[in-house]
Amino acid sequence: MRQRVVIAMGVANEPDLVIADEPTTALDVTVQAQILEVLERLRERLGLALILITHDLGVVAGTAHDVAVMYAGRVVERGAVDDVYYHARHPYTRGLLASLPSLEGARGEKLQPIGGAPPVLTARPAGCAFHPRCAFAEARCGVETPDLRLVGSSWSSCHFAERLGEEA
């Protein structure tokens, strides 16, 4: 009920944009689906834009048109959900997707965690913030922060985005 009340308060003044920060956290799947349905109906009826901030990649896959993946406070990959999910061009995005359980995987197959630990944001590493955890990192990654740039049909901030897109 709290989520519904907050949603009602958020749309009471008929905004053009609603930013929903973790609207389904700590909800069981039934209530989660109901909240997402309420948000979608409001989006359609009021013609508003909706930004969902979530760690739940299943919610993103089931509700979003576009996705922006963030790491250490920066967007590292952005594009249409299918492009990003099926042709990830940033190692962090690929790591997130590889860490999800899959029905296609072999029974008992272990999930692939992302090695290392996230950076302390007050002591962010030089260059690409993901480089200490990245299997593709080279010397330049610790010095040069890659710009977010269009590679194929999505945006990536990895020095090796073209190569990773070919492997996806």
C-alpha cells in the first residue's frame, strides 16, 4: 500500500516525468507485478515519461524500452533493452547479465560473479572505474576514462566496445 500511496502522491500534480527509484524492492512477485502494472497504466493514461531506477534486470527486461547501465556513478552503457541485453558492449554490463540465473544453463551450473569489489566513490580509481575488476583491462584503462560513444546501435564507455560487440 505504501508504494501505491507514494505513486498517487507522485502523479497528483500531473507531472510530465515520474522517476521511480526502486519501486518494487522488497515486494513479492505478485505485488511487484501489480505495482509495475499501475505505473504502466498511469504512463499510458497520463502520457508521462517514466524512469525506473532498479537493480532488478528482470524488471528492466519486462518493462523498459531503453536502459542505461551505471557503474560508479557514470552511465557505462545505454540503448534499447534488447540491444544492450543481447549485444552488451561494456564488461560491467556483460558481468551483470552473466550473473543472472538462466533456464538454459546446465543444471547445477554456478552463477558467474563479477570479481573484485566496487570502488569507494570518494576514492574512485583513475581512468575507467571498472578497470580493476575488468578481464579486458589494459594499461590505458587505468589512465584514460573512455567517453560514452555510439557503437553499433547502443552507447558504451569502454575502450574495447567495438571488439566486445563483435563477441556478443
